Amino acid sequence: MWPQREKIDFDFLQGDLPKVLLAIQTAAERLHQIVGGMRNFSHMDEKSRKPADLHACIDSTLLILEGQLKHGIAVIKNYGQLPEVNCYSGQLSQVFMNIIGNAIDALNEHKETLPETEPWRPRIEITTEVVAIAGKSYAAIRITDNGSGINPEIQQRIFDSFFTTKPVGKGTGLGLAISHQIVTEKHQGQLNLKSTVGVGTEFEILLPCD
């Protein structure tokens, strides 16, 4: 009645089929998350500001950069309580992409300069909170890496258009300049840099809550 039955490994199917189905479900969920994350980047030409969850924007960016973060880079999220902020979410997602992408590059470059025997784990810390400056409330997002840091001479030019420390063909020198313009001109905020050679670098984004 079942001439092909002896050719089918039913034990194998019974043991592995649930695993296969789980893998398919997991892949579908990841695809759903990636599509959701890409929606933020499809709003680059949005005409007006809208309330947005900045944590969701950051998480979407991290999801898109996940492939680059798999190389041993730890991501530590210290999320505080942030209100929704009126902003151009697509443009801010591009800012997060530029800054976190630069942090990844800096960590990878620093790793290449270290002896293999030296214990060091690359990490990116993302801290958020509400701060008061001159009587106004700002959403503060700090993105910190523990790379080699930036020389003071370079720090003075870091937001200049077409300035880059990357090799020819690996950087346009526009990412941080555009990020600075988006934060300061489009959102009336601040983009600040703090860096210590041998310790690491921190970019601080301040966005008005009102």
C-alpha cells in the first residue's frame, strides 16, 4: 500500500520537522522586524515632524547593522524614560546609522592594532535620558565606543564636509556633516563630540522635547 514508505526516514522527519518549522518562523519574524526597521529609512523626505519613539528608531538601526555587529561587538543599551519627540524620524535614523556605523569601523580598526594576546572586548554603549539645559528639556542620546579615540586636531574638523580619516574609497566625509546638519538645523538640537585617545569616543545627540 505504501511502496515508498521504506525510502522515507520517518524518525528523521519526526525529530527535525519541528526544528525546521521553528527556523522558518524565526526567519519570518526577523524579516518582519527588518521590514519594519526599513520603514524608518523610507521617511527621509517626510514633509513635517511627527511624534516618534526614539528607542524604536535606534533599535531599527541596530537591527539593520546586525550583520556588522556580529563580529564580537557588544551593544549595551541603557535606555531611560524618553517621551515621544516631534521629529523627522527617517532623518534621525540616518544620523543613528552614521554614528553607530562609524563606531563599528573605529572598533574594527582599533582591534587590528592590538596584539592578539591583549584582552579587549569591543563595545558600543547607547544611553538615553531627559536632561535640562537653560530651562529646556532635551532628549539626550549618547553613543559611546571603547576604541582608540580621536586626536584633538581631528576633533576640530570632524563635522566638516568631505573630511574623513578613512582610506580612499571607504568614506565620503559627508556622514557626520549631514548628521550635524540634521540635528542642528532640522531639529534645533545639538550634536556634540567627546573623545579621549586610548579610551574611546562619545557622540551626544540632544533633541528638544518641546
